[in-house]
Amino acid sequence: MIIYDETMTFQKQPERKKPEFIFPRMYVALPDSGSADITLSHDDSPVEASLGADVLVWYAYDMDSHFEIISNLDLKNLGMSSKELHQLAVHNLDALNLEIRAHQNGLFHMMTAGGNFEATLLLLPHVWEFVASMVYGRVVSVIPARDLIFFTGEDDVEGLSEMRKQTSRMLEMADKPLSRQFFVRVGDKWELYTGHAA
């Protein structure tokens, strides 16, 4: 089987193709620009869930040197539903016990977690329960790249404005940019934020 590598190399490492090595990965949905050169079948297409707006959650085996995206055919072979796959991937992410740190970054905050999983921290509710006390109002967050996650409070107008400026800068500089969309934490879910500086 061909293994999709985010760095565009192809390898075979079946020993890591086990459920405990499955993790969520964040991607951005690209706008429809007409007919594609290659159209994947349903079986060959990635299993995906929508976080909202243009942010997609895909799932992948951590092959140590790269991530192999899980297709719908892989999902059938695993004998799982897409919901079960999501739950497994988030459980595995949480079980990593990442060293998550929140840092003041001017008028807003950023999180670090080692460089591979920052964007996926959006999927860990307990992280956001903890940082809620650090901001004014509900938490607003953005993931301009896979290794970048910013947040502030919806009542912090200056923080939101500065976070928007920094997000725009990072989208221009990042090797693998993600989304400019802000999300607000509503209960235990994220919703598209449409307020100040959105």
C-alpha cells in the first residue's frame, strides 16, 4: 500500500500501523477551483470530520518519521465507525501526556506542545477548561499552522485585534498554513467566531 507522507516521500512501515499510533491531524479545506486533475474514490479518500468553517480533522498513523493518512478503506479494515476512529485518535492524543505550556504573547496567548500536535489541542476539552480562567469572556482560538495555536478572550478587544494581526503574519510565513478563522468555545464545543477582528 502507498503511504502518504506529509513531506511527500513514500515508505512502508507496517509495524506502526496499529490503533495505538492513530492521531488526529488538522487540515484546511481548500476552495473549489474547478475540476481536479485526480479524483479519489470514496475508499481512497481520507476519513474526515469538520471542526467548522474551513478546518478539517483527518486521522493518521504516526509512522515516526511521517504521518500516514487513514482512508475510508483503512477505516473499513479497522472495523470502526468514523465516530469511533475520532474517539480513539483523541484518546491517543490525550494519552501522550504532552507537555502543554501556555505563554503570554503580547496581548494574547499561545500554546506549545512539542511542535507536532499544537493545532490538535483544540480537540482536548480539559485543556480549554484550564485556560478559561486566563482570559476575559469565552475562549477564542485560532490555528494558523499545525504547530501554532493562539487564544484570548472574546471580551478582550485589544487581544483579539493583535491575535488577528499575528495570525495574518503567520499565514504568510508558515510552511504548512492552516486557517485564519477564529473559533469560540461554547460549552464543550467550538463554534465559528464572528465578533471583533474575526
